[in-house]
Amino acid sequence: MNQQEFLQALQLELDKISHIDKADKGNILKTHQELFRMGLEQGRTEEEIAASLGSPHAIARYYQAHHLITLAELESSFRNLIHAIKAVLKLGFANLVLVLGPVLGVAGAMVALLAAGMAVSFTGLFLMIGVLANLIQPGIIDIPALWYSDGLTAAATISMSVGLAALGLLFLIGDYYLWRILYRGTLRYLHFHLRLKRKENTYAQ
């Protein structure tokens, strides 16, 4: 593949990517034109340079992943994060282990923490509502009678339920801030993975 064929193929691959604007695509093509120029000055043939750069398809995938990670950094959202992860996974089969494994582990931990916070909050709310309802109409909500058998016990149960609800709320607030930390951490991990790809391929220099 000579220079013209390589750049035409790269243009076609970049045109398939809607996330990258026209100006950025133009800059990518100029970068690779410059790589050809530098290689020719060093006495290499166009075919040798093209072979060293990698396939146009892989190059386009790399820049797509880089762009989507950057977008996820600028506009934090679960949707942007998913798009960035999917783009990195498309770079190769090995990414299923190197990227998907840790990401699924983090996602599982987040779901577990979120479920724990909601469970504690709902338990507290259920107890409070149950005691108050049964003080008005005994038996209206099925909870043990010993939790509201007298005024002191009912007050203690209500206090405990408020504490549980507050604890669950703190859990959920903590989950929110932890999500932000893990979100940024996941993007840094994706960037790190792309840097590894840069060492493996000359096209990302």
C-alpha cells in the first residue's frame, strides 16, 4: 500500500466515525502525511512506512476511542462512559480481559453499595411508618407488636428507624461521591490502556 492508497483508506475509515468532527479528521490525515514525509526523508519506501503505521481501520478505531474518552471527561454521564468503554473494547480481543474485567468489577461493587444504601434507608422508613401507623390503628401494618408495645418502646423504635434512614441516606451520598471518583478512575484506566496501545503501534506517536 503506497501513501495515496493508505491516506484514502484512512479517510474512508474516519468518515465512518460520526463522533469526530471534520477538522479533527483533517488533522489526523495531516499527521499521517507528515509521518510519510519524515519516513521518506529517512530513505524508507511508502510501502514500508504504511506497513509500520498499522491498518487504517485500527488507526481510526484508536482515534475514536481517544475522542470518546475525552468527551466523557468533558461531559460526565453514564452514557458517555459506556461509549468510551465500547470504543476501547473494539481495539482488540485482549481488551475484553484488560478493560472489561476491571470495569465489570467496579460496576458490581457500585451496584452492591447502592443496593445496601437503599435497603438501609427503606428499612428505616418502613419501621417508622409501621410504628406510627400501628399507634393509630393497631395491626394495619404487619410488624412485631413489641416494637410499639408502649410509648417508650415506640419512641425508641422511631428513633432507631430515623437513624437507619439517615444512615442509608449517608450511604447513598457516599455512593454518589464514590461514583464520581470511580468514573474518573475508569477514564484514567482507559487512557492508560490507550497509552499501552501507543507503545505497540507507531500510528499513535
